[in-house]
Amino acid sequence: MNKNIKLLVASTLFFLSDIGFSSSCPVASPVVSIDFCKSFKVAAQCHCASSGLPRAMCNNEHLLYKRMIDTFGSLKRACEYQHDTSVQECIDDWECYLSGGLTSKSEACSGTGAACA
């Protein structure tokens, strides 16, 4: 049961783009938008806080990502678990936020290719 609770909590942490998870939490801008980084961080912090995770984790997207990977084993598996965005959109969002570069559609992350974090 403890593992199921972990999966449920972890799954709430990355429904960050184009979602309706919590009406009080904003959604992230499209991954190619110049506003993506700021909006992703705000959305991530809101969803994290509403899931009840510690504030220190919610204020650090790297810790949030680590928790997600520790729980699911890979970004792909974590993104397959959620159902509010496509698997690829979820992967693109996290990879662009943390590493920058290009999306799976060869578009520049955040409009510039720069990482957010």
C-alpha cells in the first residue's frame, strides 16, 4: 500500500502542462513559449504543495524530478503513469525545463533552447 500512495503522490507532481488537475493551480505555457520556464515552475510548485509534499521539495524542481524518478524508475514510466498530457509532451516539458535544447519535434525549448533550471 505504501508504494501505491507514493505512486499517487508522485503522479500529481508532473501534470504541469495543459491540465485541469487543480482548478486553483495554473497550467504551464507551451514548452516552446518564452514564458514556459516561469509558468512551469509556478505550476510545479502549486501542484506539489497541493499534493502535501514538503515545501523544500516543492521549491526545488530538481528534488521534485528526483522524487519522480526514484518512484517510477524513469521519466518515460512516470509520464506513462499520468493521463493529463501525452507521454511525449510530459517528457518534453521535463527535459526542456531541466536541460534545454530541442523538443521531440525539433523546436527550441522555451523559444531559445536554453534550460530553465
